[in-house]
Amino acid sequence: MPLDGLTLHAVRDELTKKIIDAKPEKIYQPEKDEIVLTFRSQGEHLRLVLSASANNPRVCLTQSQKENPAAPPLFCMLLRKHLLPCRLIGIEQPDFERMLIFVFEGYNELGDTCQKKLAVEIMGKHSNIILIGEENKIIDSVKRIDFTVSQKRQVLPGLFYEMPPGQDKQNPLATTGEQISEIVHAAEGEQLVDKLILSHFTGLSPLICREIVYRALGGTQVRVSELGFSEREKLVRELERFFSEIEHGQFQPCIIIEENKYIDFAAVKITQYENIARLEQFSSMCEVIDTFYRTRDLSERMHQKSASLLKLVSNQIERCSKKIDIHNDTIAKSLKRDDKKNKADLIMANIYCIKQGMKEVTVQDFYHNNEEVTLTLDENLHPQKYAQKLYQQYNKLKTAESYAREQLKLVTEELLYLENVYEFLQEAKTSADLAEIREELAEQGYLQKQPDKKNRTKEKKIMPMKFESSDGYTIYVGKNNTQNDYITHKLARSEDIWLHTKDFHGSHAVIKKEHGKEIPDNTILEGAELAAYYSKARNSTKIPVDYTQIKYVKKPPKSRPGMVIYDNFATIYVDSCLLYTSDAADD
């Protein structure tokens, strides 16, 4: 659900208690539409995320930390210049709208006290983060809005900041009991009661409007025309009580869960779903928002970042598939080449009785027990030249088959490699994962190599996933082909155990053997589960995983990253159900 005014009011209430009078210590911009401010307040470091994402806009304290770009964007630098010397003195929510304005106080160049504001507008695709200076003038924004985008409201440096267009609704916190009663008792028509509430009061989402109706009338699908006087009075009392609780900060943050998936959240306890869904209660509204959006936002952003690479690899996979079809067709046609050689042999054996101009001739086929066979001829060619033509066609098909089989092997290997890369791209979790895969594709010639930076003095450290088995053994798992090569051919030793899914694309896994100890069967099972989980077969059951010692795993000469051959192996069948926590490898 989008953040409504009620949720933002709960967030404002929480932030006011935690970060008012604090100064921002650091400001980052990990995404083009996302700002992170860190505060030192009440003895702890707090990280405030402000996101103007079209799909997942939000304001909340967060525990997660994203990678920041090497060079901070211009808007980030501007925020640092204007806000780092300032102190947060207030958080405003005008008219209960879906926006928060953070008010900072500091000093200008002349040493006079001045105020600067950071407006965060949570409005779907129109969400924005706007830095406002003195005289209410816009300094800059994370999204600049000019006439080509909107003719009603422009957001550009130097312009006066204007509030977003209003919706002609009433602020729940500024509405009296008499006004509520007048709205409810004057309502007519067949519209649903929750739509009536939604159309008259700002800052309330459809979920909250349905909840108010459910609490007052015991159902959500109630029409205005069905309301008698007593029902209308119940609705008025519930609205008054609900708005009073909001005004006094009586929030009960929760996430609604259905079939183990987060489907919605709210600042108040939701009862309308009864037994259809369950609630997970939280003590913090920020924690609810952070929990709800963290996985979804990361997934969507990674999909956006990997889209170009996925398209590139997908196109290459399609190209390889077409080449395979062509080579297979060439091989199929070449299998009939012996017919041309046999025909040429029969013509040369019977050349004495064949004259130019004949369209066909019947001879004895010494390849098939001297049975009579009729051969078609080229009446425009001498029989000997026609036979030579057939020999040439035979040799051409023979050469074509040899070339096609050679190319088929290479293209099949390339296809397997690309499908493996595609799988790793889909599983990439961070920008660093994508950067490694991009670098690998550049090394293989699929992308143009990026020029090395002048200040790059150290070789980039490869960080595969690191796990610990229940028996205390270390297990490494590669997140891409480069990491697969690293853990298999550099990190591992000859007695370590190597694992990989049989006939499925996926990660290499290596179990490090401790000196003088045999690796327990249970650890091998857990290593196989890891290999199965980080493979294309993740959602399958009874997944075959091959395992052997590293000394039996070889990399063929000139083979692509991640490609190996192995022998002296055993196969174990597992289900990919894992409860491990991974860390970056330190080796």
C-alpha cells in the first residue's frame, strides 16, 4: 500500500521523539531517488531513509545499509553543504497530507540564524525530495519538474516552493464532531460507506476507511442507502474515537500477512480480515515500513540495474540457440552425402555406356547386391564432369559436417556458459555482484571493457559467500563464475570437497577440510543443500548434487569461467531447504 497521511503522522510522531534537536552527521544518496541521513541522538546512531521511488516511496528509520556510489551525486553534495551544519528543529505534516517537511536551523554566511527545509512528498510516481532555502525558494530537488512534465506545478531551483494541489478534503485532526455528524447524516446514494469516508477526509487510505466501517458496523461492504439513524450514529462515534486516538498518538503498527507474504501494513490494528490473514504487531512504525519495503525495494532496484545485462545475455542465448539449430541442420543434410559419392561411383563405373544428353540411366548397384537402379543425370554436362560435380558436393558436405560439429561443440559450451551467467544475474543481490558479472562479461568480449581508474592500485578482492556447517566446517559458495573459479582453483586445497548440482546451472561449493580430520557426512549433506539452493534447481525436490575432492576437479584449457571437468565423484540427492546465514569471505 502507499504511505497514507495516517502512517506518515505515526512516523512523524516517532521521529519527533527520536531525532529532534539532533544534527545530521552524514548524508548519502545510494540511489538516484533516495537520500539517507544519519543522526547521533540519545546515545545511538539512527539512519533515516527518504525515498522518492515511484514504486516504493517512504520515510522511516532503517537498519539496512546500501552501497554508496564512489562519487556522491550533485544533489547529495548540495544537501551536505546546506544541512550538515544545521540542527533538526521540527517535522511538519501540512493538513495531514502525504508529505513531511523537515525543518533545519543553522547559520548563513553572515552568521545570522536561518532555516532550511527538506520536503519529502510521498505521492507515487510524483514523489519528490525538495531542498527549500530562505524566502521559501527551492534550492534543488531530487527530481526536477519543468513545463514538459507538469504545467500546473514546476519544481526547479530558484522558484518559490508551492504545496502540491489539494484534494478538497478535510483534515481529520481539525474536524469537529458536528462536522463529522453533518457529513455522515447528510450522505445519500448507493456508494459504499468506506468510499464516503475516503472522499471527505484526507490522509486515510482505502484500507483504513474499510477498517473504520468494519469497527462501526461489523462489515466492509455497507452502502450509504442501507444506513439507518442508529447505524449513522455508530459511524459518527467511531470516526470521532478513531480521530481522537490519532491525535493522541495511540498507534498500533502492524503488518498483514497472508500465505506467509506481506500484503499490507497500517499504523493501527487491522481487524477486518478476521481469519483470512494474520497480523504481526510492531512497537515502531518505522520498523514496519522498513521491514515491509526492504526486500521488495531491493528486489525491484536490482531488477532495474540488472535489466540491461539480462537483456544482453538473453539476446546472446537466443543467438546461440539459432546457431545450434543451423549447425544441426547442416549436420542432418551432410548425412546424405554418401548417396552423392555412391552415385558418382556408379556413373564412373558405367561411363562407357552413358552419353551426354541422357536424362537418366539404369545400372547395376554394386553397393546393394547389384540390384538395378535408375540414376538421374544432368543432360547439359558430360557424365564424367557430372560425376566430378557430385564428388565435389560430397567433399563439401563432408567438410561442412566437420566444421559444423566443431562449431556446435563451441556454441553449446557458450550457451551453457551464458545460461549460467543468466542464472547468476537473476540471483544477484548487490551492486557489487552485478559489477563482478559485468566485468566477467567484458573479459569474455560481450561488453566493452571499462578503462582502469588511475587510482586503482590494489586488485579487487573477491568475496564469495561463506557458511559454517553444524559441525563447524567452513563452506564457500560462489555468487558468479569468477567466484566459482576462485574458490575451486585458488581458495580450495586438494583434499577439500567440491560440490555442484548435476545437470543444472549453479554455484560451486567447497567444504574446507580441517587438518587431519575427515569431513563428516552431515557437513557434506549441508554443503550439497547449499549447492542445490544456489542453483537453477532451487525450487525442485530430490536434486542430484555431485561431490568429489578438489584434486579430481580440472579446468579444461581455454575454457570459459566456471567450466570444469571432474571424475571419481559420488552423487547425493537433497532438497534445497536452508536456514544458514552467510558472511563475506575473509580469505
